[in-house]
Amino acid sequence: MRGFCTLLLHVLLPSLLPAQELYFSFKHLTTDQGLAANQINAIAQDSQGYIWIGTSNGLQRYDGIRFRNFKHIPGDGQAIPSNVVGRLRFGGGNRLWLLSGEGQAGIFDTRKLAFRKIDIYEDSKKPERLPGAYFLGDEWGNVFLLNNKGGLYLWDEQRGHFYAYAFPTPAAKDWRPTGLAPLPGTPDYVLSFGARGLFLFRTHEGVWNDGRATLEPLRLPGHPMGIEANNLLADQKGRLWAQGWPGPTPEIYCYGLAGKRWLIRGYQPAGLVSGYVEIAPFFERRNGEVWIYGADMFARHGEASDTFQLVHNGYDSGRPIFYRVINTLFEDRENTIWVGTNDNGIFAFNPGRAYFRNISHIHRRTNRRGRGSPLGFIQLADSTVLVSVWGDGLYRYSPQWDELPFEYKGDPGLKNYSIWSMCPSQQPGVIWMSSQEGRVIRYSQPANRMEAYRAAALEGRTIRQVVEDRRGDLWLGMHNTGVYHWKCDRAGRPAAESIAKFADIPDCRVSKMIIDSKGLLWVATENRGLYAIDPDARQAVLHFSAESPDVAYRLADAGVSSVLEYNDSLVLISGWSSLQAYNRNRKTLTRIKTAEALAGYIASLALDSSGNVWISTTSGLYRAGLHTSTWLKFGRRDGIDDENFVLASSYSLPDGRMLFGASETFVVFDPAVFNKIENARPEATLTGLQVNNRMVPVDSLEEAGGLRLRHYETALSMEFSTLEFHRSNNIRYKMEGLDPDWQANENNIAVYAYLPAGAYRFLLQPIYADGTPGPIRPFSITRTPPFWQAWWFYSLLCLAGGSILFLFDRERVRRRKSLQLMRAKIAGQLHTDIRTALNSIHILSKMAAIKTRKDPTRAAGYVEQINSKAQQMMHAMDDMLWAVAPENDSMARVVERIEAYVHELHGEGQANISLLVGPEVSALALDMQARQMLLRLAKESVNGLLRAGAHNLQVYLGREKTQLSYVIGFDPAEADRTALNNLLQSGEMAALLADMGAACRMEMHRAKGVLSFSVPA
């Protein structure tokens, strides 16, 4: 009777209990991670991949690493109208439709980062606000605003505003829609008009204003007048979902449009939480799943049961979700679901990428979550899995990982012992278990019986490992006393007196034992290395240790945590922090590089069907591709609640799934699904750009084909991301021409405090989870130098310098030519004067010779003229030779020459002559010819005055502005006035003044005469 009651309880209990809650691994974002507020009202994603978040404190853009904030700025027409962002939706043209908490609608340009206000009209009136409304769209590109108080507004692209749509008959003017559901794949819609029921609105290709739309009642079985519903959804499977609130709690309806039958009618989700709930609009994923959410409600529809399964709400799991009200749900392009709460930020999870399932056991005595570590796993014949937990005993799980009771025949207390390991026997359906207190347990599945065996030789010590060799005998790995061999009898049970300690292995603690495909027994110990034993010969054939003199058997660590047969030739050996491969054919031991890949102490090794090695450590789970040298690490961010894995706790199920035990839970996963991670190859995207701390839109950079910086724009900061949110990828960068090697940092930001002028290529390259680099994305950046550093400025400088040198050289050549011409002219003049003087002397000498015989007196006159001409010629020659001498090429030497001449005349007593020279005269720069002519003018004028009989000459040489002033004062009392007049009118003086460009003036009074010359200086 007692057994019958127990059986009846096991049958009825599952039907009486509520459905098991769903557990997911959530990523949590709050203000601590950068959210502007913990109240999240709306979430959307643009075509580039950015996540846009509407909060109670502004609009935000999220790239997976950082947030960019957009706030209301009073007086700025392009800023959002309010910091309370109520609704978001992306529509045609990648426009972000925004509705503020106060009900102001508009479009936020995600490229120009500017807001544009949109008006809402109803019967020619413009309502200022529509608080509580939300956006809807359809596959035809229509955008709607549905007011939660009733009323549907349609976007008019031509007019640029929303207007209240007037439905055809039988709708009247006062009919206000409370729900709208486009029917997928059709131009038809289901509308709810409140108490008037549901209606089918038919259009032509989704056009609402062509006059052909019709409205007809949608008759539902059992509801002739329809149902009063809101929050309508027509899903991909042809079902119409609706919500109603006829009583104290909301109800859910689901109607199959194709089969015209009810699937769910009057379901009350409040029963899931046994309390008050509110439900927001339905949420449908791309895969067709339907979810409900709202106040104290988050559940997924179960297709098989046509009911809803609640997502666990609470902090009692590894990466939980905790909420009071969920305001919004959104699915991004990676199928990650974003959950926006009213006071706890955002939770993100991906049910399709929940690769790891964390299983914790409920202790059978306390009915609470157990704290023991899962040590061993084995699948039973009925596909359930038996899990041994240290301190808590054995637990059984269904293929769906629901905890099941484990009932068997035999000592009921055996299942409460700490079972350290389990292994299958060659006997059909038999499983061996090793336990504390020196027990070996034999579990026969066909008989459902457990039997315990003990031997005095074991002294009640813990048996950590048990394996069965090919003969059916047992090998026991002890906690501190080495290895024992226990022979089994013909019935397959340990013989009482057939146990012996294996002498080749000293007392030590055994970590792991395996029987390989060749029948060898491998024993990993915690401080004695690794042994390979031939069970038939009962002797150790190989010994690997850290002290081995042979490098082929020398381990990197003294202790061995696990051993794994990789294939026929390779055996993998893990130390506490090292991994080595032993090649049995070549007898070589090779160390596998893990220093940069592994963290923590290695706990266990396992091999999947693809040849990848899975390594659990005290700090995470790793997948190593030995042939590709690629590593993947998995931890909390991937959904593993407990990263502290325990020693020798791993198992591979026949279907390929793998199990690893951690400190309080175990994880189960299918390694094949991780190919999705490898196949995902996102590109790196430039998400932010600042120049001199000024934000520059990235879109403008891409449209312009590159970034052009002015010469004063020297500071550059660039942010980048792969815009993947479920699993982030590292990105490296390099500025070609500036960075010698690739750079990287965990914040995915590149900062250049000073960018030299030049042309660059900024390169971004993602590094994927398996360590392989992705495609390189280049960006062109050019910083123009200041004009004084530009090539054209240097060219102008060179040209100017060359021109100056050319002009200097040309001037030098010109002066040289001019000097040569002057010298040639002076030489020609000297030649002319000499020739003229010699001709005169020749003529006078002939006349003198003639007159000597006839008129000696006149002959003497001729001789005197010859003498005068000769002296004049000598003086002229002397002056010209002096003028052409290079050492006399200065005005100071001319002044000295004039002074010498005046002093000579004064010394000879020919006249009373004085000379006064202004100090500025010596600094004049006159050319050679001008100096020679000035010297001639001085002499000719003084000689002319003296010949005319002038006395007391006072000569002054000075400068007035641009003129050289040459003035001679004299006493004209005894002078010949005719000779004085002839002095200025003589041809020689006139020619000299003309060559010099000089002006001459003479003034004579009774007691004073002045002869003045003005010569251009």
C-alpha cells in the first residue's frame, strides 16, 4: 500500500505543479555601465547595427562598448523635444521615429544627429500631444500612431504629418480604433474598435487612401459580436493574438485565422505569478516565438502546450534578470532580445545562443539548492543522466535536464554517499562507482539494484577513480595510497580476497584514470607524474615525471591533473598549468603553448567529435584546436554561471553533448553549435570621431571619402566597434605612416594627441574569438600643413630665393657691364682728348716751326700754347687714369681729389681758394662716370673762374635731398664779365652739364658772385 501511494504521488505530482520556469543567461546594463537612466522606455536598431535606447533621461546610441547621449537643449530646434523618450521605431529610409513622453512626435536623423518635429492632425485640429501612443508599421511601408485611448493616425509622406484616418462604413465618425494588426503577406489588417468588436480592413497593396478599402466584421466562434480587445498581433503562423480585460486580471486570446478556431481563449497569465499583472503589446521574434511582458510578467508561449512559461525573476542564478515592470522588448539582428525595465536598466539575452545550460541540483533533504560539486556523470539506458555530487549523493536528470527521482533496489543510503567517479562495465547495463569509506558500488540497470563492496585492504579510504580493464577487473585510484587492483569473479563482482596494491606506484593521490584503445591503463597523480600500466602484465610500462632524465618523458609539472587519448598516436597530458602531447609512435613529448591562452589550473580534458580539445580550469572553459592552433575561451559572459571547474569532472554524451562539473553546478552544451561563433565574421566599424575635442559625424567622413583636417586640427580620437552585442570581438588598429605596429586596447579607442601633417590610412581589423584576424577596413585621413610648411610655400621660397639670387647676379653682371662701359667710355674720352690734344700740338708745332724763321715772337706764343695743351693733356690723362683705378671707386676719394686740387692751386698762389665739404657727401654712391664727370666739373669751373679773373674762391660741396649741390662763391670785382659769361656757354661745359643732367646758375653782384650747380645724386 505504501509503495502504491508513492507511485501515485510520482504520477500526479508533475501535473499539480506549475510549469518549470525558464532560465537564461542575461547581460545587464545599468547607469553603472553608462545608461543615462535605469528607466528604459524603448529600444531600436538601425541599419548599421547601432542600438538606440529611449530612456527617462534622454536618447542614447550604444555600439557595444560605449554610449553616446542626446539630450533636450532649450532653444535648439534640432535637439530632441524632451529628455523623456517614450517610443522609438525605425521606418522607411532608416528614419528613427521618436515619440517623447509628453507625446511629441518627430524624426531623429541618425546620420546628421538632428531631430525634426512632426505635427499630428485630427479634423483640421492639431493636437499638441499624444501621450501613451505608440508606433506601428507594415510591410508596405506605412507608419501609424496608435493612441492607447483610441485613435489611429497615418503618416502622410507628401504632406509631412500624421492625420487621423477616417474609416469607411460601417465605421462612424466616433469609432476609434484600439488595436491594429497587419496580416503578414497580405494587404489586409485586423482592427479593434473596442466594444464594437474586431473588423477586417481590406486594402489594395497596402494603400489606404485610394477609395477601394473596405471594412467588414470579423466573426469569431462563440462571440457573435466579436470581442473587446487591444494589443492585437497577427503572427507568422496565421494566428491572431489579442488581449482583453473583462475582469480583475487580463486575459489572452489566440485565434487561428486559417482554421477559424480558437487556440487559446480567456487564458489568465496572472496564474503564472499568483498575483496582479499587466500586459504590454505582444512581442513576436523572427523565429515565430510569441512572448508576453509587462508588470511582473515575462513569459514565452509554449507551442506544444499552448500555454506560457515564465522566465525566472530573481537573483538566485548566475546571470539573472530581476524586474518589477518590463516596458519594452526588442530583438536585434543577432537575435538577441533586449529587455527594457522601468527601474533596473536593460537585460539582454539570446535564447538561440544560450550555448551553456547551467544545472544545479535541489538537495533532496533540504529541498534547497545544493552546494556540493558535481564529480561524475554517466548516461543510463533510459537516456537519463546520473550525476554524482560530492557530499550530496546521486541525482538523476531527464534529457531536458529536469531533476527526477532516483529509486533503486538495495541499500537506499548508497545514493547519499559522495560518489567520486562512475564508469561503464563490459557487463551489459552495469555501472561501477567509486565512493568514500573504501566502497565500490555496482549498479545493475536491468535489475535496478545497487550493491556496495568493501575490502579491508583499502582501510576505508576514499576511492577517487575506478576503471574496468579488458579482463573485467577493477583498478582503483586512491586518495592518498596509490593504486589497487581488484580482481572480479565470473559473476562480474569483486572477489573478497582478490585485491592487491599495485607496487609500481608509490603512495600518492590519484587525479584521473583512463583505459585507452590499446588496453593500457593511464594513471595521473598529483605529485608523482603519469604512469602507463599494462593491466595484463600488471606492471608500469611508462613513467612521465618532472625529474625524468629522458626528455621524452620529462613533464613540465610534477603533478598531472588529467590525461586524454587524442588518437592512436597522441596522448595529451595536462599538468596544473601546462599541456603536453606524447607521440607514442615517435616517443617524443611536445609542449603545447598555452601561457597566453589559459588562466587558472587545469581541471579536466575532453575531446569532441570535431577533434577539438575542451579544457576546464579553475577560471573558465577553453576549446583548443590543436591543428589550427586556435583557442576559444568561455566564461560568465557566455552564460557559464560558475567558472571554477573541479578536477576530473567531465563527460561526453553519445549525442555529442558535453558536461563539465564546477564548484556547485555543472554545464551541459553541444560543441557543434560553436561553429556559429567561428562563422560570424563582423567587420570593424568606426563609431565615433573627435577632432580637437569636437565631435565629427562619422557618416560625413564616409560620404566625403576620407577625413581632411586643417593645419590647426592636430588632436584626433577615434572609437570603433564590431556592433556585435552577444559576444564582443577585439579590434586592433594602425595609423599607416605613424604606427610601426598594430595597436589595441580594451576600450576600442585610438587617440593621437598630435597628428603630423601628411596623408595617412587608418586601418581597423577585428580579431575573432578563435584568434584569426578579420578583414581590414581602411579610412583615409589627410592633415594639410600650415602654409609655411606646405610644398607650394617651400616652392615659392625656393623660387623667390632663386629669383633674388638671379636678380643679384643680374645686377652684378649689369653693374660689371656698366662699369666696363664706363671704363670703355672714359677710355674713349681719354683717347679722344689725347688725340685732340696731340693734333693741336702737332698743328701748333708746325706753325711754330714756320713762324720761328719768319716771326720768332709769334712762334714763342705757339710754343707756349703747345706747352699749355701738353699740360692739359697730362692733367686729363692723370684724371682719367685716376678715375678708372678700382681703388678710387668711392665718393670719398673724389672729395680727396678735389681737395688736393684746390690745395695745389692755393699753394701755388694762383688764387685764394677755400673748400668746404658736407659730411653727407662722402656717403654718396655715384658711379664711376658720374664721379669722373664731377671731378671734371670741379676743375673746369674753378679753372674757368680763375681764367676770368675771379678772386677769393669759396667752394662748397654738399647734398640737398636728392641733389648734389656744388656752389662756388667768388669776388667778381676784377673779373672779366664776358669771360664769366662765356664760361657757362662754352661747348665743352655745356656738353659736360648735359651728360651729368646738371643744372647751372650764376648770380653776380657788385661785391659777390655765386656759381651754383645741382647734380642728380
